[in-house]
Amino acid sequence: MSAHESEWTLRRLSAGELAAAEAARVRAHTASCTVCGAALRGIEQGQAAFEAAIPFERFEAGVERAVQRQRRGTAFTTPPRRWVATTVAMAASVLVVFLARPLLEGPSPGRNGIKGGAVAELRIGGGPGPQREARKDGPEELVEGERVRLGYQADGHRYVAALSVDAIGDVTPLHPESGESLPVEPGADLHWLPGSWEFTGSGAERVVLVLSDAPVPVESLVDAARRAFLAADGNVEQMAPLDVPGEQTHWMLLKP
Ligand SMILES: [Zn+2]
């Protein structure tokens, strides 16, 4: 047995991922060991700074939007049965990948699917657990109450828009909700779209962010998303990129 706890273990403790007995043992060690105590404080401070940069306020337009959507009734539709099995299988693998990545790493350029240098990030927060960045290479599981924020570095692109598609192909424009895609904010920094979104119902939800050089009508984006959904035989998980100009990033979320 090594003298000190591994960073991996300390990160899992900080993220609340250790079983109670293991957590108690590691906490006891960090209380009496200055090295591990300092490492744990560093991890906790890093996470606090990461979360403070991107607030998830309780009452935002996005939450209101989710409520409206629920009233519309679309969110109550039962998702396709395949998700029942998939979700259970995903739970284990997502957890492992989540922990294998650096939990506390802030936004950094160049580690996502957009080619050319533009960057997009989907941040999950506002729930019981710590904030985290959604992976782009597979479904990301949400827990009750968690919301989503979207960020981008435009890298020369001038307009931004975002939408989501649920398991039955219902397309929701997220930003903007109508009109045309909106001008990006000036500067090379990572910019966050205003508001946050809570996706109601259960099953899968695909989120797409599009950066383009000219404004794209929201209707065109919605139509393209519907076409992609139909082309995938109604499997939101299998949708191809939307047939619209610009660069786009996709994320798959599994709602609780
Ligand atoms: Zn130690």
C-alpha cells in the first residue's frame, strides 16, 4: 500500500464518487497527512474556480423554456425502448471516462470535434454534483436538475446558433429561438451563450452548435435537423451532421 492517496482517488473523493467507507478512510488520511490534505484542498479550490467562472443561476430563460416545452406536451412522450438497455450500459462506461479525464480542467482550445480551430464546449451544472464538460465522443448522462450551457470560440466565424433534437425528433431552437443565427461576441475568448437549458422528459437529446460566416435562418436549421433525424430512421443517436453551412459540434445527452 502506498503512503499517500493517489490524485485519482482524491479527485474521486472531491467529486463524491467514492463509496462511503472508502470516502471515510481517505478523508481520515487527508486530515492527518499534510501532503494529501494540501492536494485535496488544491483539487477543491480548482473545482470551485472552474464552477465560479460559469454560473448556473436557478431562474433563467432556459428553465422557463423547459417549462414551456413541458406544457406543450412533447417532453412526456416515452422514448424508444432501446434506451432502457443502453442507458444502463452507458452508466458504467460514462463514469469511467468522466473520471479518467481531468475533472478540473477549464476551457482550453483545440480539444473538440470542430475542425479549423473553432471550439465549442457544453458545460453541465446546476445539479447536485460538480460541474463538468460534456464529452463529444459519446452520450453524456444527466442527473435530475442538471442544466446545460454552451460556449464557443468563433475563430473567424461570425454567427452562432444552437438547437436540440429529442428522441422523437422534436427540434427546439435554443439560440436564438427564432429569426437568424446571431453575431458572435467579439474577441478570441470562449464566450458563453446567455441562459442555460434544462431538458425535460427522458431519453436522448442531441445538442448542436453551428458557427457560420453568414447568418442562417433558424427555420433552415430546424428543417435540416428534421431531415437528418428522418435520414437516421428516427434514431437521434445516429444523426449525421446537419446540411447547413459552417462548422458544427454535436453532443448526445441522456436525460434522467
Ligand atoms: Zn498522504
